[in-house]
Amino acid sequence: MSYSVKKLSDIDLRNIMYEKPKKVNTYYQSNINYQMNGRKKPFMIQTPYSINKTNFKEDKKHLTIEMEVPKEMYDFFINLDEHNAEKAFNSSKDWFNQEIPKDIIDDYYKSSIKPFKEGAPIKMKVKIPYYNGECQTKIYDNLRNTIDLSSIPQESNIILILHVNAIRFLKQNFYTDIYVTQIKVCYKKDDFTIPNICIVEDDQNDLNVDDLIDSENIPKPELENQESGPNLEIPKELHLEIPKELEQHLEIPKELEQHLEIPKELEELEQHLEIPKELEIKENLDLEIIQMEEVPSREQLRKEKIERKLLESRKEYQYACNIFKQAEELVQIKNNRIKELEEKFNKLN
């Protein structure tokens, strides 16, 4: 099977392919692939630079890696979650033989990334696959050497290859299964020894720049009058004398002097020069692009924060309703049992 890794900016969510859920152990799973050049391939993602927040030397389980991620990565996984939830809603009739309401889908979907407080760093946890007690994720340093998981320094810069594997449906919720296939550690500049002086040796004689250039021997222009221009002195060794026999040939004939004057028509051309309209439109377009790339306002960030809190509150409310419903069912079962016992007791009497 060939692999092709996509960066976040190159991913088109419309190219994600979903399979009909199949039962795996105790849950159902819809496998995910990505369509590239008409072929179905595993959905592999290369993350931007992130910061490792896990101390693997103290953690004995190594089941997940927690990292601080940039805003673009957070936005991508929020969009991916919404896309997967929408797919489950639109395919519920085909997948589960019944139409599931959209609000139920949203309440039961477990996001792959947690909401963050305004001004706080954005963090994300991703699963590290283990088999027979051994880590299956491949880890490399900046020289592509293979290293152990415990060798990843805390607070180091890392790049991950993530496999978006499937949507898993459990009894109480469903989520997108994602795990780490590769990690590359990108050491910081402080991890290198960089001397401040040149320590390179060669066989050539060292050249002293001061020996090649003597600043005192370079003639400097003296500005006598700013309007008349600089008065340059020509070194004597470069002074050329013109023979008297040639002087008369260097004079400009009077008949040609009138042709050397600048016509008045050229002096008046400046007022007729106007900026083409095409350039004015281009300038306006540039202004529009700059306006489109402005940073979101505080009001927009506040609105997103409120929406995230509302979503969490809805999920907690739905969970409480489910618990209450289960309690009511238990009470009903208990009452029915009491009623049956009373009827048996009455018959015996």
C-alpha cells in the first residue's frame, strides 16, 4: 500500500471517503480513506510545528502524547469533527437503518480536541499505538536517526504524522479515531554548539582586508554647493591633455545647438501623464486582500468562546437527562416487581 501525506493547507474535506460501519469487537467502525488522483489511500496528515508537553521519562504508560498546537491545527480538527458529524447524520438511514436527529448526533459526538480559554495555549492529546507492550510509532531526531520514545525532550519542537483512521461508534458516544504513526524531534537552536568566531582552517594565506583597501588613499568628493553638485578632483596620473589641433573639432557647431535644447512640448508632457485605471483597480484589490486577512476581533473570539461553552453545556444536560431517564426506568422496574409480589401474596392468602 502506497502512502501520501497531506499538509493541513492541502487537505480538501470533500475528498474524505467513508465506509459503511462494520462491527469490530464490541463497537462499530466506519473506516476513513482519502481520495487522491482517483485512488483511495490512508488519510495521513503532517502537522505543523507543535510543542511536546509530555514527560515520557516519568510516564510509564506512553498511551498518549499531549502537545501545544497552533491555532490553524485547532481550526482544522474542529472543521474535521463537524464534517464527520455531518456525514454520520446524512448517512444514518443507510448506516443504522434509522434517521437519527441532528441534535442527537451533535450531543453524542466526542470532539478530538478540547475547547481552550481565550489567551491560553491550545493543547491536544493524540493516541500512541502499542502492541505487545511495544510502541509502534516511529520516532526520529533532526538527523533522521531512530530514537526511543523516552528520548523526546519535554518542551521540544515536534512534527507528527497522524493517521485519521475511522469513526468509532460506542454505546454512549462516537468519535474520530486518530493515532500517531511518526514523530520527528526538531531540536531548538540552544541544543547546538555554535562558536561566535571562525574556527575553519585552510591552506591559503589569510587576506587582510585593511591591506587591500586603504581608506585614506581613496579620493572623497567634497560638496562645495549642494545645488551645483559635487566637485570631483581627478588624480594627476589620470589627467588627459587634449592636443590643441583637436580642440576645434570638439566644439559644437552653432547649427546643432538648437537641436540640443529640450523642446517645450516634452516639458509639458508631465501634466498629461495619468495613472491607468487598471493600476487603480489593482491597488483597490490589494487593499481588499489586506482587509480580508485582518486578525479576528475580540468580539468574534468572545462569540466563539460562548458557542463552545454552550455546546459543552448541551452535552452535560443531555448526559444528565439520560441518567435521569435510566433512573426512572429502574424505579418503574422496581414498582412492577413490587406489584407482582403483592399479587402473589394476595393469591396465597
